[in-house]
Amino acid sequence: MRFLAGLIVGVLLVVGAAFAYFLSGSAPVATADKTMPFEKMLANGALHARIGKEMPKSVPVNADEATFLAGGQVYQHHCGLCHGLPNMDQGPIAKGMFPKPPHLFRGKGVTDDEPGETYWKVANGIRLTGMPSFKGNLSETEMWQVSVLLANANKISDAVKQELKPPNFAGPLPPGTPGRQGTVPPAGKTH
């Protein structure tokens, strides 16, 4: 009976210490902080177990040029801001995130993932990573198109790569254009 009471008290002390650690402001929560012990292992383990259980096994779209081009449009508008575009560095938003979003067109990325795994991530998002759920913003077909594109990112044609280039703005903005530095009118005045 003493052993059981000691075990219960020990468990309560560990749980209390964990709560005190997190609620005292000592836990690393800023994006520049080091990871907590076992944080990556536990988060990835939970994520992969959930995806393995729920990801779709069959792909309802073809892995062809039309799908890749359509997926490129989806990627350009919804994914490139954080995950980057082919042959380009990620932008300041991605650089300030924790964990860093993977650059999906460099090295190993999602090309070794099943399209169903990528689809699950696109549809559901991933907690505490900055990866949003696109279920309410993209159609099922669009989510599959971008997932199939990424599963085949190392095999895409030049036409698809062209679709994934950043927009080409025709030179500098003219004076007085909103958004151009130094063009904010004084208070009370408008153009």
C-alpha cells in the first residue's frame, strides 16, 4: 500500500513540475529558442502515426502534365510563400518560422512521400508548425493536384517549372504608387 501511495505522489510531483515549468514562462516558445528535449521525436512520431492511419491510399487524379500544371498554379498561389519556389530561396516569412517549413523543391522533400501523405497535410494542416489546413480554401481536386505535383517534383517538365516561377513585374513601380517606399502622403493629404 505504501508503494502505491508513493507512486501516486511521485507521478503527481512530476506532473506538477511539468505544469510549473510551462506556466512559469521557462519553456522555449519563441521561434529562435532551442527545441525541448524529445520535442521533435514526439511531434513527428504523433504526426506520422496519425497520417499513416488516415491518409488516403488511392489517388483520384492522374500524374500527368495537365495535373502538374494545375498543381503548379495552386502551389504558386498558396504554398510558395512559405515553402519557396524552384531555384529560389525561401522568403522572410519562412525564415522566421519554427519549425522551418521544408523547401519542397530542394533535395529530399515530399518527392519521397506518397501523394496521400502530402494530401493529408494539405487538407488538415499540422498543429504548431504554421502549416494551415486548406480544406476550406481549396477543392478536393486542387488539393490532389498540388499533392501529385509535389510527389513528382523531381520529374516535372520545363513548362511546369515555368508555371512555378515568381510573377515577372515589369520594372520598378512608378512614383506615387501605393506600396512604393517614400510615397506615403502626409497626414490629411491624398493624391
